[in-house]
Amino acid sequence: MRRVVITGIGVYSCIGKNLKEVKESLYQGKSGIGIDDLRTEMGFRSSLTGMLEKPVLKGKLGRRQRIGLAEEGEYAYLATEEALDMAGMEPDFFEKNHVGILYGNDSSAKAVIEAIDTIREKKDTTLLGSGSIFQSMNSTVTMNLATIFGLKGVNFTISGACASGSHSIGMGYLLIRSGLQEQIICGGAQEVNGYAMGSFDGIRAFSTRMETPTKASRPFDKDRDGLVPSGGAATVILESYESAVKRGASILAEVFGYGFSSNGGHISRPDVDGPVRSLSMALEQAKISAKEIDYINAHATSTPAGDGFEAQALDKVFGEHRPWVSSTKSMTGHECWMAGASEIVYSLLMMQNDFIAPNINFETPDDDTAKLNLAVETVNHNIDKFISNSFGFGGTNSSLVIGKFK
Amino acid sequence: MQESEIINIINDFLIDEFEVEEEVIQPDANLHESLDLDSLDYVDLIVVIEDKFGFKVQKEDFVDIATFNDFYKYIASKVMEKQA
């Protein structure tokens, strides 16, 4: 089996438009949450959301390349551009090698809804224009980026609800580990607009703490009242150790293990057993014990049920070792399809810079969350290995063990 | 709508939306070759014409249009037809 390493990362999120800005926000414990007035007009219970600047790609990409990109694709392009730059992969390399792409995405609601509006109004499908189909499909990110960068390897999208980004890295890890691919662009993307979030709002998934937006996302806190939706994109370049050495690339980290499971229960209510199995599998695959984990980037989204179950699962697996835990969603909100990838990027930035980003807004524990060793403020601490959890509707779970390359 | 106004609108969207270099747009130049249009681009041309001039072009109509001048004239005739 081959060793799988990370040679590039990139991010576009509500706490920064690039790695430098994001690292600073993580260290400072800065929230990226605000209010979207359009959601208030549309009758949402909660107008809280991660606030992102719309990227300007005119001048960077040609018309044909741009018009197929939905909102999440624009974020993914920028995150991938940053990651490829770090990895030192250029067009010539894509021409001569079979570089793949596996990206997590589970909706393109805005593009779909706008197309339906046009059909209803104009009653002529030609008037959708040529970009609509390439923006509307779930695989919009992979189909566009594979075309823009000229990729010749594996090419598909992974839809696993809020674990999509994490599973994309896990699947990329398995393909490289087994020798089927040498380099894969992995990641996760999430659109940030009301259309994509209306149904979540409808099932009362969101915090309604609108008077204090930056305090609304409070994972593990006793007074948490729901998640805050957010998004953007994050890219992680996976590569075989042999390929990285051959290219002379700098190795940022190694992927040691990927664990996955399905709860086999309720469609939206999480449980303890599923996450325990995914965490245990990741540790087994990595061939390490729980005490070797220095930091846990929790899935915790700030929902009353989910955080409690995850705290129980972490306690069950890590018990007395009590590694540092934080949920970066306290700052970013829940980046949904992107979260599993962005939280790897956030954790890698912490590992590179010897700190643990805070779980902001944590004030009071409850019976479950009191068992965790939560970093409520920034902790200057070395990380050799970390584990990152991502869970999603339908009971899908993913856990990744990543650490320093030695 | 005057023909000069129509020409300005067409040239503006070709430059802004189709990113055509201004000097490429010459009345007697071949439209299809100058713009290097593929089948997807024609769909977008139909959308922008509907948006700017309020009528729907059939893709087949492009067969008889060779130069930019032909294109201007075709649009102008359709606009006048609509106004009549």
C-alpha cells in the first residue's frame, strides 16, 4: 500500500479568502457570521449565514469557462487555484499526467431554481442559455474544474450530505493508497444563498439568535439553539509519496486513516454508535491508538442533539486521554458539503503553526459536553496528529486521521 | 429604434458578454469566423437577442447571416417587423 501525502491546500471561506487570512481568523477566533436580509424578505425563521464576497473571475477565466460555474464552483475554482499553486502543479503537468478530481458537493439549488423560474416565465428552454445545465447538476464543480484545468484522471462528485468534503478526501486517499491514481484534487464546495437553505430553515435546523450573529454558532455550549449555515470551498491536493518526491514537492502532511459508517437509523437524528464506529475505523486504519491524537476537529454544528451525541462518542473513543477538541464551526458556521474538506484545511493550518483554534462562544457545558477538553480560547500547542469528524443526514459519517509527515 | 442604435447595442453585448475584441468587429468580416462560435455560443446569442430586442431567433436563421452587416440587418428587420 502506498503512503498518501498532502502537497497543496486552498480555501475560500467566510473567515478569509485565502490561507493567510483564514489562518489569522482561526488564531484570533474571528467569526464570519452575519445577516442576509434577503432571507428575512423570503420569510426565513433565521437569516443568519456565513458572509462571503462574490468572486470576480472575469479576467481570470474566459467566458465559456465562467458561464458553467455556479456559485459554489466559483469558490471551488479559487480554492483549487490556491492549492495547485502551493503544490506546484501547472497546466503542463496536467497535460502529461492523469491527475484526478473528487470533490464533495450536494446541491446547486440557486442554478436549478433560477432555471425553473425562467422556464415558467419564458416558456422556452433555449432561453436558459448554455451555462444552465453545467451549473445545475450536482457534479457542477468536478465537471467544470476538470475542464478548466484539463484533468485526465478520475473525475466525479461525491454527495454525502454534510460529510461530502470529508468523504472526497477519504475516497481520494483510498484510490492513491491502492495505486490506482497518483494525484487527486479533493475538496468540498457549498453554495451560500437562501434558495439552498430554505428547506433547512423549514425544519428548524437554524439558530435564531439573530440579535447577536457572531455568537449564534456555539457548538457544545449548553445554550446552543441550532446551526448557522455557511459555505465556500476548500481544496486538498492528495498525492502518492512517490509522486511528491519525484516532483520535488513540499509535503505538508500525511493522510493516515479514513473511517466511515452509516447510522442505520433516523434520517436526521444522529446517534452515538455510528460516529464511534467511524472514529474507531479511522484509528484502526491509521494503526494508531486514541492517545496519539493531539487534536480533534469536531463535527459539532451547534445543534442541541448532534453536539451531545458527538460528545458522547468522543468520550467513548478517547475517554481518559482527553485530547484538545474544538469545532471551528463556532467561527465559520456550518459549511455543509464543504465542511469536511475545509476543516482539514483549518486543522492543517493549526498543525503548521502550532496552535489550536478556539471553540468560540462556549460558555457553559452540559452533562455530555463537560466530558470534553474544549479549547475555549486559542491554545499554543504542537499537533502531530489530528482527527476530523464529519457527519450528515441519512446517518453518513466520516473520520479522517491526518498528521505530520515523518 | 434606429439602425445605428441597434448596431451599438449589438457591438456592446459582443464586447461585454462575448468578450470580442473591438477591432474584430468589422461590418464586412465573417461573423461566425470572427467570433469563433460553437453550438453552445449560439444558444447564448439567442438569449441575449431576446433580452435586448424582445424576439426569439431560431438557430436556423443564422444560416443566412454571413457578415456582421448581415447580422445588423437581420436584427433591424426583425425589430421593425415587431414595431410595425
